[in-house]
Amino acid sequence: MNAAMTNAEASIYLLERLDTIEKKLDRIFYYSEGEDLLKTEGAGTWNVLEVFFHINLLNESYLDQFPKALQKAQAAKTSSIKRSWIGEKLEEACLLDTNDKPIKYSKSPRATDPKAKQKAGFAVVEKVVFQELVQDLREIRNYAKLLDSKNLDLLKVKTLLPIVKVSMADALFIMIEHTNRHIVQASRILKS
């Protein structure tokens, strides 16, 4: 991602990234059976369904805040979007290297840990998890399109880190790269 992108360029970039992610997701589900979604890479690790649930949990933590923040949106300027240092670092933490391996590893916050959620009584239902993932991607796509005309880079939303906020634009970059990272993880689990 070029740090000096305009809103329109950032919107196009994010939409292209979403196209790539959706194609990967389609390939996963085209060849997968229900029992494949329960595969893991090893004892105690997430299965494919839990990986998707984790994606949903993170995406929803941002998406739930967007409608209220959007009420303050104004027309986008033609200058470069403003990215925060923390927003860029959170995005970088999700990136993969050229071999599709995570560059950085970190423990997921409890709020997005599917195993912790299940222990707390949340059910991980295949159909629901997949529907939410597709719905969230559609919603992210709509906001990425909106970035072209609205100043989402000036609207703040909370992260999962205490007291840390990023712009809606930063959140879009984070959600897209985080989703890609875990779609690649799900694909790797299915191939193992």
C-alpha cells in the first residue's frame, strides 16, 4: 500500500484486495465438505470454522461502530488519506510474507478467540459463521467504496487494545489484511 494514496486510490486498492480475498474464500468452500471445516493443524489449534469465527469477531468489533461514526462523515478531500502510526502497525501485524506465512505472530485478544468464546457459551454453527463472514465482507466492501467520497480517515473507532483508536480508513485496511491472513490460514489447514 502506498502511504500517499488519495481516498479514491485507497478505495480502489481495498476493493481489489477484497476481490482477491473473496476468490480465495470461494476456492476454499468450492472444494470443502462439512467435515473439512473441523480440520486443525494440531491439538489445541483452531479448526477452519473457528478461524472464520475469529475473522467475524474481529470484523464485527469494528463494523458495529461504523454506522455511528459515519454520521459525522464529510466529503473526502483530494489530498492523501491520513493513516495513523498505530493503524499502520496494526495492519502490518496482519501481513504475510511472499510465501504466505505470517510476518508477525501474536496471541489473539480474548474477545476474538473462538475457543474462549465457545467456553463462554457461544455456539460455532457452520452456516451462521459462513453467512456472517460473507455479510461482513459485503459490508466492508460498501465502506471501502464509500472511502472514495467520504473522509473515513478522519473518523475514529475503538480497537481491541484498551484506549487505542484508529480511523475508519485504518480499520478497513486492518480488517482486510486480517481477513486475508486467516483465509490463507484456513486454506493451509485444509491442505494439511
